[in-house]
Amino acid sequence: DAGEPFGYRRNGFRYGWKCDVSRTSINRGVFNRNRSTFTHLENTVVISDPYSMCPGQEWRIQLRPGVYHVEVTVQDPMFVGNTSGLRLQGESLGFPAAAVQPGTAVRRALFVDVIDFLSLTCDRESGCSTVNRITMQHTNDDGAKSRQRPLLSCSPEELWCPPLEPAPPGARVLPESALEAAQPMGSEVRFECDDEHLYAFGQTRFVCAMDQTGQRGGWRALGGGLTDEQPLIVCIRNRTRCPPLDLSAAVRLIGQAPMYADVGTRAQLQCRRGWRAVSGAEEVECTARGTWCAVGPRGAAPCEASAELLQCEAESDYCPAVRSLSAEFAAPPMSEDIAGEAALADLRLPL
């Protein structure tokens, strides 16, 4: 291993580190100590996270499922090493809490089940500084965890009711857990119309009871009958509309979605050029009462009556817009500009 990130290697395996600690990285951690009294293998070490730049640093290798005997050796010929934070597949290897003296080899081993990846956690912040070598031996397939043989197999409870199908458009199910998980006998659920929708017809309350066979649970309407025999709730959109916005000449409408003033429609207002806001709401929403309510920083509280719309006053340092009833004119886009900046208008009499 050369400290490179996890990936394919020329030997056909996939392995490597969560964060790059190779010779070319800023967080370089691959070294050959070149001590003559040690073998080449003993001299090569990986400092997993020299500058504490990689929280949760770990080394992984992809293996076929099975039981493996894994031995990890810590041995740095030159410096003291920390080993207490070494973990294999999330389990402590039992290395001593005391620092390992230079040149001393300390080994620990475990039998582990591997589904797809074997991981060795070695994070400096959690008490692991260096790793010298790791040996993995596949012992057998028996007893190994695998996706084909799950650890736990479950079958449905016959006397529970299955999760409900999603509610019809414009409606919701309460409690929402009834959509995700089976419910015990006696559980009640109800359907309600969403905001901005009105109830039209259909069943709204159901209870988990025995089905027709008397051997398993099924959803029944409180008044009797199975769910597939009773029409579910039907909700229609509330067509209440709000009156047109009564805007002053100094205010312009910059956005409204949707364009029809249905319940939920939002409109954004803005002072025209040369005017500034003094009061009122810059954004309003049409409510089910048929009134415009303020939203945003100028009016977040619920309202009973129509909100005060944006009010603007003239800026004292702006010139009024050029107007002429008897002549056509062409002016630059910034013709209503701050005093002191020229604004030219080319007046032309109509032919």
C-alpha cells in the first residue's frame, strides 16, 4: 500500500485510504525508515493522518464474503506509536493504551465476518498514529454474513392491517405512519382534505378489523364495509378568489403566481423608480377567506382582514418622469435619475 485513496490496483484488488496520504499529498504519511537493523517490510510504515486533516481516516479493501482471520502489526523503527484507537470492522483490536516504543512490534488479531469490505480505522484524533502491516486469511464461507443470507428473516403478522395506499389528490392520511408500516388490530386512521381544498364526499375514517375470512386484518369503514367497497374521500380545490390588488400609481406588480387570484396565490410589489417604501406589505398571499394577507418581514402574523398594501413616497433627489401630450420623445433608460446627472430627451413633434 502506498497511501493512495481507495480504488483499483494493478494486482486486481480494490483497496486504499479514505483520505490521500501518499508521497504526493499534502498530508503525506508514507515512509521508509531505512534502518539497517530492520527488514524492508519492517521499515515501511503508513502514518494514517500526520496533520489531523482527515477525521475518521480508515483503510478499506474489497473482499469476497466470508470469515477472515486478520492480524494487524504496529511497528515504527524510528518513532513512538499510538495504537489504542485501532479498530477492525468497528471493533477494538485491544491494542495497549500506552505508547509503543520505537522498533517494538505489537500484534493483535480477530476473526471477522466480511460482507463486501474489510475496514481498518486508524484516526490520529482517536488514538492511532501508524500501521506497519495487515495480514488477512480467508478461513471459510460457513457462517459468513451475506446479502443472500440475511441475519434476520421476518414474515408479516396476519392479524395486522397492511400499510395504506397514498391518499387521493388534495387529501392526507393521519397518522402518517399508517402509510409506511402495518397497524395493529383496532387502529383508527382518518383522511382529511389538504389546505386550500374542500371535502366533497367519500369515507374519511377507517379501523383495522378482521377481514371477510376472519383470519387476517383488513381496513374497514367505521360505518361498515371494506375499503375497496367504499369510495374514499374526494377533495376539490377551494375556488375562493381574492379581489384585484388596488395599487397606487407609485407601486408596481413585479410578480404573481398563479396569475389568477386563487387561494394560495402570492403577489410581489415594488415601489417605482424615484419612490421609496414607507409602509405596507411587499408580498401578499390570497387566503381561503378571500383576503390578501401579508407575508415576509413586513407581516408574518395571520390576518383576518385584507393587509395594507405597499405604500411609497417620492424620493426628494429624483426628477419626475418626462411627460408630453403633444410630442413624441425618446429618452435614455435612466431618464428619471438622481439630481446632478444629466438626462437628455429628444422631443419630436408628430407628423
